[in-house]
Amino acid sequence: MDRPFVWRAGRVLVPIMRVERHERFATGPPPDCRPVSMATMPSPSTARLPAQDDLPWDTLGAIARLPKAELHLHLDGSVRPATALELARERGLDEGMDLSAMRARLTAPMPCTSQGQLLDAFDLPTAILQDAESLERTTTELVEDAASDGTRYVEIRWGPTLHLERGLSLRDGIAAVVRGAGRGAASTGLTVRLIAVAIRTHERALNVDMTRIAADFMGEGLTGFDCAGREHLHPDPLEFADSFAIARDAGLGITCHAGEWGGPAQVRRALAVRPTRIAHGAPAGEDPALQDELIARGVTLDLCPTSNWQAGIVPTYAEHPVVRLHRRGVPVTLNTDDRTVSDLTYPREIARAMTFLGLTLAELADLTRHAYRVAFLHHDEAVRARLLAELETFLVTDPTFRMARA
């Protein structure tokens, strides 16, 4: 039986890809990133991503139609600029900004000089999201935005302890996000699950309290636990062993951010908390032995190529390892991480991976299938089976994907 956030109506959600024929990606890889379809790139001063119609239109249409699953998406990194401006004005935090200035404030540099500079883009959203109303609204809107990409399943993660500065309790803050996810799911048909994130720089006792309270919402769609934040300040995930133990004992799915700093060693270090998935982990592309270990353990890397390049994890987008890792047999998924901070949509990330990394439609189908298989639906296997069945039906009936399989 479906749990909360599962759309139970018998209609079909028609995905709409918000792409115009001459639209260009708003941001992109650095100048030396050469698209696979181009022999040369322009000079560093003029380099830009190609227009989306550099991909065949049947491919763009197939990306839009595919019933997608996204597993690595942060709430506070995906607030609509117009909503952020409205909420900031209501709370006296707008600093006289207009919409253009707000958009610029919420988008991190391309690329950043460090993970810390990327995380600076979260400061204003965090300041805005300090009450139940703002958390509920922005969660609903993020579900709506994901649905507009043609996504059928999404996991949204956020750090509940980041939203306590104005007196909001942990329980009330978590409940607000749960309500927002439920409302968004009801209006769009998306299946939504939530991941509570322990923040590396917060007190151990606070993270433990948050984990215990988050576990109380497991029956309401909160099914995962993560640890994230400024990795260089608290590199050892075992500092949060108590929280991981509470989450695991409660039945939450376990993931952990790793490799945004510190290279392959940090990815390997995350294995100490026995995750089923690792958020990011791109430096594993440099370490064949680590790749072997990930394969042996069946640990999935939830990779975000644009965000990983933006944070300086890879020197160019074209050097991101997501496709190479997949072809070697390492379990991976493809994600956006932060829609607003990276000025991105999920179809855009997919199209970018095809253009610059050589991802094929057949491989995209494989990644999507794997995302459903490792989604934190371990208490809702009937839902997983339904979503996988919908995907398989699509893949054998959609003419573009059928040709890709031939």
C-alpha cells in the first residue's frame, strides 16, 4: 500500500521540458571542456555551452518524456529566486535587492575556489527559511519544480538543525517540510521521500536529537539520513556515529556526503559508517582500488557533475567521472544537487552529460533504473515495483528509447 507522498490517481502526468529552441544553458563547464560533438572549442574568453538544440530534438524529447528519478537534491539550494525575494522582503532580509540581484545572490560562482565558497551561497536561503511557513512553501515549490522536469520520483534532503535560529523547534520544522512535500506530491503526482541531514559543524548532541525526532516521521515519508557540511572542518564521519546508529536502528536509509574535499581518501572514509549510498564521491574516479571496493560493497555514488565542477572537485566538466564509473561497473546515479545554486534543471544536467561526457540514451535508462532500485523506498517495495514497472513499460514503448536499445 502506498505511503504518504505517493500519487494514487489513475491519470498520467505529462512531463514538460522547459526548454525553448534557442535557449542556451545559463552556465556551464570551464573553457577547456570540449563537447563530444565538437572538434574545437572557442577561446577561454568566449567559451559557452552549446545551445540545447545541439542535441537532436528526438533526444531532447526523450529526456523530457523519461519518467526520471532524482536522489540528490537539496531544499535550501533550490529555492526559487522569486520566492526567496518575497520571503526576504517579508522578513526584512532583502537588502533592497530586486529579482536579478536575488538570483545572482543565490547562484554560486562558476567555478568556486573551494567547497566553502559554494556553501556561502546557502547563507541567505538559510536565513530566510527560519519558520514553518517558509519551509513548507519552498518544499512544495521544489516538488512542483521537480515534477515540471518530468521527474516521477524525488528525494529532497535538508538539515533541520539549520532552521532553529528564530525559535522554531526541530519537530515543528521537520513537520513543515513533511507537510510541504505532501502538498506538492498531491498536486503533481510525484512520489517524494525526504532525507534528514546532520550538519558536520553542529554539536553532536543537537544532531543526535534531530536524528531521533526525524525517525519519528519515517511513516510520513522521511526515509533517509545523511551527514553534510564543511567537510574539511570535520572530515571524520565517525564523529557522528551516534546519529548514524540511531538512524540505522530506526530503519532510515543511510547516505553520507563525501569527497567534496580531501580526494579519494574521504570517499573511502565514508564507508566506515556503512552507507548504502554516498552523496558525491567523484574523487573515486581517480582510484581504481576504491572503485573495486564500491562495486564489491554495492555502494552507489549519487553524483552531480555540474555541482562537482562548480565546487572544484573536478577541473573541468568533461573530466567528471560519472560516465566512466558507470561503464566500469561502479553503481552511480546522476543528479543536480542544487537547482538554484547551480542554475540548473534535471533535464539540463542530463543533456549536459550527453553533450560533454558522451552519456547515451541507453546509459541514461540504466542510470534511471538503478536510481529506482537504490531509492530509499525500502519500506514501500510495492511503490518501487510500480515505479520500475512504469519505467520498463516506457522504455519498450517510447520510439526513441526503443531505437537506443537496438
